[in-house]
Amino acid sequence: MTGRQRTSSSPTGPSVQGAVRRKATPRVKTALIAAGALVACASLAAACGVVPGISGGSGDDTVTVMTWAPQDTSATNKPGMPAMASAYARWVNAHGGLNGRKLNVLTCNDHNDYVGAAKCARLAVKKKAVAVVGSYSQFGSSFLSPLESAGIPYIGGYGLTDDEFKSVLSYPVNGGQPALLAGLGEELGKSCGPVAMVRPDTVAGDQLPVLLDSGLKAAGHTPGDDVRAAEDATAFDSQAREALREATANPEKKGCVVPSLDSRTGTFMDSFRRLSTEYPTVRTASVLGSVDQSIINESGGGSGPYEGAYVTGWYPESTDKRWDPLKKVIREAAFGDNRIDPADAGVQTTWIAYTVLKKVVDSLGGGEVTANTIRSTLDNGLKVDTGGLTPTLRWRFQDLTAVVDFPRLINSSVTFQVVRDGQLVAARKGFVNVSKTLESTATE
């Protein structure tokens, strides 16, 4: 979905065309127009990713929302998020809907592009979506402006940009990249020598080393080295070499390399493995989203470079029983869609965001479900229990943390995981709140 609407017409069969030429009575004209409208609507629904078989628009008892993410690009792709949203809609509608209402999910591809993100947002406005739910984009300033103009809430974004933690219409469910990197910095500051971070050379990427350094400083460590890489690079030999050189600068203490390149992290590790034999041993560490179990498996499992690595996440490890409801929905409604990985942080975030949406609609009872009533419900103190996947979520003013640069942050908790015998497991029980570290962050 690019934001460009496509309409298509189905060619009318010869016998019908002949009938029209011979005798176009008012009744026949009406029937043909209605049939053509149905064909056009079906075509538009397919183009825009509407869940099949679900009506939409005003005047019916349907809740229309949108989920977007980049797909089929040369950089980061998150196809599992819109796929998860569509699967959730199929599942919830098969089980009575949202408090008796059908859920209509529109999906959109922002193409990792500033213009594409804005197009998705404008399409959400045009289609009268009451919320954008469980989405991913690195162009917050582009998509939030159209949503704010229309009063459409943004629930459960991935937390990739600062804008998601500043807009009054944003309702984050996790601490985003700020919490992950601050928490990782705290952990590495206790045990690492020199630290080198490899990150995308983008606007969103510019904030990452600042956040990691806040955690390092909190642990009494010096700031790490900042190694930049093109977002769509197909090899990272020069960056791997620079990171290894910086991380091994102190021969008395093992250094750490932190790749934070999202889906390109696996590509970086290919370069890293080839070059690491030329340098003293270093540790690796990262954040979920850049590293997951599939990447660990592909890089050699227990004999690979991630063995012993710390990884920070927002949620419990993917093998935790608290994810069983998500896995049940995938089994029943994903129909073998291999884009949906229950261990993927994007899929997990979409699941939690739709958990919030369901709680909101349920709380409204028989009342009208609009963008305004959703915002009002969230602003007035609705509590959302996510089954232990996050702390209880609440978005009142008094629930916001005192982090100046991220005023909409309500959940600054992270989990610490470690790779043992090739498997991501919990490094410690429960959540760790990093709000104090984030409060001390001085952004440039």
C-alpha cells in the first residue's frame, strides 16, 4: 500500500454489454451501477488491505482502524505487524468482535519513506479510521501531523522516534528505543571495556548513541564510540572493522560491540564474523528488534558471536507462557502466514496495541466508538492489563514519567535477556525501570 488509491473495473461480459446497447432501461441501469460499485469496492478493499468480508464506513457497527509498517524495501521491513493486525481482526471477528462490533483493519506500506508515511496517515484520515494501532515508522513528524489534524490517536507505535513520545495523540505501550538503549548502556557499563555502537546514519539513528551513553554514564562508564552505517547497506566490512578497532583499544578489559541496525543487524554480523578473528575477543550486545532468536540461529547459535551477549527488550522472552494467547491467535487465524513470528518485537507490539484497543472498546459498552471517545477513554485513566507482558498501562497526566525529552513515556521498563547455549533466556526476573537514567539524558 503506497497511499495511492487504485481503482479497477471488471470487464463486463459480451452478453451484458449487448443487453445494455439493446435496452438500457432504468432498472437495468440501476442494477449495473450497483454491480459496478460492488466490484470497485472489492477492488479497493484488496488494494488497501481491508480484512476480507468485513464492512466498513460510517453508519454501521464496525470499528475501522489502520496498521502500517515498511514492507519490500531495501532497508528495514516489518511485514509481520500489518499481517498480525489482519490475523487479529479475523480472530476477534470470529469470536464476537470488539464487544459485538466488527473490527475492520486497513493496512498500509510506508515504504520507509517520509512521503509514504504521510500518505498512509492521510489514507487513515480519508477512510475515517478511529485509531492507528500497533504500527512502525521512522518518520514520526510526517505521519503524526495528519493524524493530529484529524484527532486520530496513535496507539502502540514501535517507539522508534522521539515524536511518538511527544504528541498528545500518541499512546505508547513500551519505552521504545530510549528505554532499550538506556537499559543496555546500564548493563554494559558494569562489565565492558570500550564500547562501540554501530547504527544507521539516519535522523532516527542520530538519537541512539545519546541514549546508550546515558546508560553507560549512569554505570560510571565513558561514552561509547559512534559508528555510522548506511541504512540500506549490503555489507558492513568498514563499520565492523572500525567497531572492532575501537572496542579492543584497551587490552586490559574486554570491549563490547553494539550493532543496532534493526533487520540489517544480521548482515552486519556476517562482516563482523569474518573480521573478528583479526582482533582480540569482544562481547556483543544489542536490543530486541535488531536481534532475535532467528538471527542468533542464523549466526551460529551457541558457537556464534552472540553467545553470552546481553539483549534488552520491552517484554518477557518469547518462550514465556504469557505469550500463549498471542500464539493461539496465530495458530487459529494466521493460516500459516510466515510473516508473523511470535518472537518478533514488532508482532508482539502490535498484539499489545490491539489488546489496548479491545479494552477501550469494551469499556465503552454500547456507546459510540470514535477517535474522540477513544482518546477521552485513554486520557481519563483507563487501566490496561496486558497479562503481565508489560506493567499495567495508563495514560493519565500523572502516569507520565518526568523525562523531559519524552513526555508521553509511561512505561520505561525493560527486560534483560542473555544468549546461553544459543538461546535467548531471561538474565533476571521481572522488569527493570530505567526512568531515572532517561531523566538524566541530555539530548543535543
